[in-house]
Amino acid sequence: MDLQVLGIRLLINIISSFILIGLIYYNTHKNKDYLFTFGLFNLLIFLICSLLSTATIEMGFAFGLFAIFSFIRYRTVTVPIREMGYLFAALTTGIVNALASSEMMYGIIIFCNLIIIGTILLLDKIVHLSHENIQIVTYERIDLITPDKREEMIQDLRDRLGLPIHRVEINRVNFLKDTASVSAFYYANKNENESVLVTRDFE
């Protein structure tokens, strides 16, 4: 791979990663730490694959390298599933731009980048689906835990929590303390249960 080809591929990769990471991810999620990680991984993968593309390597090596980097987990923090998806996409664009066959026209490489960017744009910004979130409640009104009073119980939890609760589940009942552990489910635009479940105590 000569310097001119490397420069063109690098330019395509930089533009694609900027759109993917800067304009789509950061503009929506505002997380500077992952912005740095995605950009760095994308560039490193691109350079490694570009340098190794001059050597005789099999397809299994490329997939092995892709798997090693794409499933990295940080020991200090759990990477959310959405960020893992963006990391996977950043690595994919780096590998595609670096290892695409030299016989391919640049239009095909750009088209592949647009497919990746368009898919992420569609899934993360255009398609808005509601998340079913959950709160664990220590509920003292055990007179409402019977099935025939379920709607009354849901309305009581709506008034107390201020959330659009649509269903509940009784986890366990403590008759010694006259309390029950209840799971209250409600819909929201964002997933509010990514780390830990929220517990409310009404005792």
C-alpha cells in the first residue's frame, strides 16, 4: 500500500469515525470518556491493519484481531451495552477502511461506511422505543396485594411515585411486618435500570 492510497483510506476513515463518534454518539449521549476511547481504538485498528495488509495474512487473522479488540472489558468500569455497540462499529469501520481489497473502488468503501453510519443513526436517533423500567418497592398496604384490588394498588403507587406504572408483581410478603416487596413497572424514554435497580421504602 503506497502513501497516496493510505492517505485516501485514512481520510475516509477519519470522516466516517467523526460522523459516527462526534456527530451521532457525542451529540446524543455527551460522554467525553467514550468519545476518546472510540476514536483512539478506531485509529489504532486502522493503522495496525494498514501496516499488516502488506504482509501475507489469512482471513482468520483479521477476524481474530477484530475479536480481541472488540470484546475488551475495562476492569474499573462496566461498559454499557450501547457503548459496546459503538465500540464494535468504530472497530469495524477501521478494519473495513484498512483491509478492503485494493481492487475495490473507493466508492464501494465509502458506501460500506455509509451503511454502518446509517444503521446506527436509524437505531439510536430516529427509532424511539420505550424502555420498561422497574422499581422495587417495600409496600405497607398489604390489604391491596390481592388480585381483585390490583388496579387500586397500581393507582396508589402511581400517586406515590409519580410514575406511569402499568403493572406490578408481588415478590414476597412479610406478614410479621405487614409489608410486601413489590416490583413496579413503567415505561420511559431511557433505560433507567442500566446499573442498579431503584428501591423505594414506604414503611
